[in-house]
Amino acid sequence: MSINTTVEVYLGNPIHVASEREFLARLQQDLLAQGVSARIFANFRAGRSERQIDFVVITDRRVVQLDEKVFPGPVIDGPPNGPWTVRVGPNTIEEWRNPLAQALDATYALSDAMHDFTAAIGAPGPTAGKFYRDIDTVVCAYPSLHDGSRVQRRAHVSVLGYDELLERLQTPGPTLAWSQDDWDAFRQHLNLYREEEDSPEALVRRAGTAAVDSYLGRFLSEHSDLQPLVPTRVHIDGQPTARPDIASLAAAASAVLVTGRSGLGKTLWALHTAVQLAQTGHVPIWLAAEVCEESFKTAVARAVAPYTALPPNDLLRAADAAGRGVVFVIDDLSKASPRVRRGLIAGAQTARLRSPSRGILITAQSAPEPVALPDLMEVELQVPRPDERLALLEAYGLATILDRREPFTRRWSSRLLPIAQLCCPPRQQEPSFSTSTSTASLMAPSFGVPRCARLPNACILSSSHLCLGPMSTARYVETTASTASNSERY
């Protein structure tokens, strides 16, 4: 390999399993993006028993022999020996042949092939008697191992999700004292051929990459001016916890539900997550539930139309060929009718079952029924604490607003702070506000108002825990000005 980053792929036979093609394309892309040179031997047979081997990945840090597995649900019981049981859907459990034993058998077969090779040409031998001790054996749960899985440890083999595997390939570990020439000779010994740039597989992957990159470029351009996102407290399973990285969860094909009352920033968090996914090469598909059709296919077609000329199915196939994850972001599901909710959830889950690299992110004021998704994580946004409120105000350049509460004599009257002048261009005269202004007027709807004219989500402006959600500044100014003309002013 040259001093530049290269990822060379050698095949024993063409790869026909869709999940293995997606895994390989994603691994190539991510290794190149992180500057990790590697050789990948894929889909070949080795050893005296001609054992099938999915992938061998060789980096400067370690040699990994791995079996790629797509588990349809959590592993109910994964003992070191004997069959595993895996949940498939809400009511079905399947028995699987033990993946740990399969992976170790593959490593032993690879080790035998290496011994035959060194005996034939005199390449350096193992460091400790047998080559399998110089090989890191992995079962890769692609794209991740479902939450709630119970897998018992077994010596000399690890069960990892894709992200963990990618990190492991860049850390020191078991390896062979072989030169590049030795690896080239071993590849020839195994009769592996290099995947050429003009091969059908490479052409499909390159076309998919171009189509996806075009979509992502338009998506990022459209969402380049998002409001700041300030992390505030959340609960998971009723317990306070740090905000999870929902972008990583969704990219790993998990299902995430973000709940919380109106104005706490669910949509803004989802938008930032979609942008983060796009920036890392994954494909977010934004579905505003309030305007979606009952047909999931129609909803997706309308969602992707501003960013690509491809039909939805072609875009999804392009993402699969390029090794990119797809995440369906269903925003504000609470506003959809029950029929539309059912259609969106069923459609997203069906698309998810067709590919292991598709995740779901949903926002809603509360957990709607039905949301029958396996391994669903619910994250509930909470009313921010005083320090979080200050951080929110500072993020929007409104920290000085806290000093303006002093003239108000009633606890609840601090809701009526002069927000309009701080969110709109300066006016010659500051408007006055009355304590009789209703909370309802502060929550005026914002339809038809440009996003830049709306107050930040989750701006908590008083010690009384009042939450001002997204609000039309224009409507607010109009309402408060009308009220102030007939009320006592401070």
C-alpha cells in the first residue's frame, strides 16, 4: 500500500448477500474518511475444510477475522456454547446457530491456511505457536447489537457493533509479522482477485455515492441556518440522564422517540440531528407528520423531491450501494391523524426491515399509540433548570434579559419581558407591556412566519417555570401593543 490512504478489496467470489455488500461499502468509506489504510479479504474459503470466511481486515494495528451478522432483534440468550435465541418481531423467537463458534471455526481455518502458506514459501511464522493467536476474532452485529441483548463472554472472540469494530481496527492488537509482499503472496495463495474500479460492484457503489452526495449537498444547503441547540436535561425510562447521541443511535439503525411538551425543542434537536447525519454521509429523510399523507410511499416521495430527482426507492438503493445509513425523521407525530400515524410507523418499519442500515427518529408531545417498534428508546425532554435557561438565553444573545425582571413586582409578571425588541430589529421606542397580557397571547401560533422571526425553543424566562415555545414575534408585538394601550403600564 502507498503512503496515501488506500483500502484494497480482494474477493474470493462476488458478494450476493445485501447486508454484506452494504457492510463492505460502508467500511471502505469510513476507513478512507478516517485515514486508515487497509486490505480487506472478502467472501472466500480457507483451510482444509474449505470454511467460508466473510471478511479479514488487515490494518497497521491489527488483523481481524470477522463474521458479519444482522440480528433482527435483541439476542434473548447468547450462551458461549449451544444455539442462540433471537427475538424476531414482538411475538416470535428464532433459534440461531452459535455465532461465536462459527467465528472461531473460521479463524481456525484461516490459521490452517496460513500455516500451509508459510510452509510452502517460508514467510514469517506465528508469534506464539499458532496463527490463530495472532488474529482478532470478531462477530460484528451490523449495524449494531440491539439494546437488551444478553450475550455471554467466550474466550478469544468478541461481539461488537459496527462503530465498535471501526474503532477497534485503529487500536493496537493481535497482528502478524508479515510485510506487504507477504500479504500479497498469501492473497495469491488463496486465489483472491482484486475488485477493480470498473467492476459491476464498484460501478454501482460509485454511482450510489454520487447520487447520495448530491442529495446531501442540497439538504445541507437548505438547513444551513439552524438556530443554536443548547443541551437541556432529559429523562430515559423515567430517570434523569445526560442527553444521548441520538444521531449515532439512528445511524446505527436504532429507533428513537423524543417526547416533551410543546416548545422544549424537539424539532430543533431533530433538525440538528438530521444535519449531523448528513454531514457524516448518512441520508436523513425529513417527514413532517402534520402534512404527510397516509401513504408512506407518497410521504417519502414528497420529502425527498426538493433534494433529488431520483424516486425514493432508487435513492434508498443508492444509499445501500454506497454503504450509507438512512434515517427516517418523523417530526411531531402527535399532530398527525391516527390513520396517518399508523401509516408512517408501519411504512418506516417495513423499510427498516428491508435493510439493516435504516433508523427511525420520531418526535411527539407524548408517546402516541401505536408505536410498535422493537428496541425503541424514548427520550423525554424536561423543563430546563435555571442554569440551562441562562445558557439558552446566552446562546441567543439574550442573557441581559434577566436583569430586566427587577421592575416587576409579581412573580408571574416576569413572563412579560420585552422580548420583541430583543428578537426584532431595534425600534426607536421600546414598547410597554402590561401584567394583564395573557399567557395565551404569548403562545400565539407561528404559521406563515419566517423561521428567523420566531423566538428560540425552550427559552425559559422566569423563575415560575413558564416555557415560551416557538412563537411569532410579529403576532406577539401586535398582541402586546394592543393590550398595553388599554392597561396600566410599569
